[in-house]
Amino acid sequence: MGNSNIVQGELVVGRISAVHGVRGWVKIKSFTELAETIFDYQPWLIEKDGITHKVEIDAWKRQGDGLIAHLQGVDDRDDARDWCHRDISVAKATIPELEEKEFYWYQLEGLSVYSCHDQQEQRLGLVTSLLETGANDVLVVKGDSDSIDKRERLIPYTQDYVLNVDLDAMRIDVDWDPDF
């Protein structure tokens, strides 16, 4: 599912970036793998003035390379401006379940990574984020006080390197030479 952040049981799936026109439309930056998928997850949860608001979208469309949307009940540019520069979150329950052995990025972030290279188990650190490279996703693993060193490693998220993901144990086993 592309980039995301966790916010108290919610998942950040995008951001309202700017107003578009004078009738309450806003520009949307989607963090979902397929940009338009952001509109499948409703209601949106948007924090404004310290309160989380449930926001419905009553219309959306592609505009050039981006997306624009109309927030229900927001019908002029000034009202729309109040919603700009805010993250769009959704309840995790609205996100569809994946097939077995498939994971959303947010599920992998924070997991411990262990190298099982040459039958030697060594802790490499924690997944701090993932990168989308086009060919495959990449785990960004940062060493911590419990790992073999403090290095940051970029490990391709492919079957060649990722041996097992265990969400219950909060662990990813990889075939990765710790000297890399």
C-alpha cells in the first residue's frame, strides 16, 4: 500500500495540500499504492482545531497528474482553505485484508529484523520505513542498542532476501550478510 504513518489506531493515507478553484475543491496527495484508492476509504478522519472530524467526499476527479476532491458541505474557497495542509486518516477497519503473506507497509514498520545468513542469527535493527524503488520495495533497517551495530541497511523486500514475516512475534527474518 505505499507510504503511510500510524496515528492512534488510524492510518494516514494522504494529505489535503491546497485549494482548487472557488467552489470548495481541494488538491489531494495520496499515499496509497494506486492513488485513486484513497477515495475507497471513507469517511476520512481529519484533525482540525484539536478535533478529529469525519469527512465525506461527494465528488473527485483526476486533474493533470494529481487528484482533486470536493468535501461534502464545503462549498467555497475560504472554507476549503481551512482543510488544507492536513493529513487524511482512515480507520484501519476500512482497509481491506490482504492475501496470506502480503502486508501493508504500516504493519512492517517497527518490526525487528534478524539476519539468518550462513545459519547465524544476528539482530540488524528495526524497520523504520520502506522505500518504493519501482523494481521492488526496500526495507530501511536502522540499528539500535539491541542490534549488532548502529548501521542503517537497505534490504530489498523480495523473496530472495525476506525469508519470513511474523507479525505476532514482531519479527522479520532475512537472508542478508550483516557486513553488507
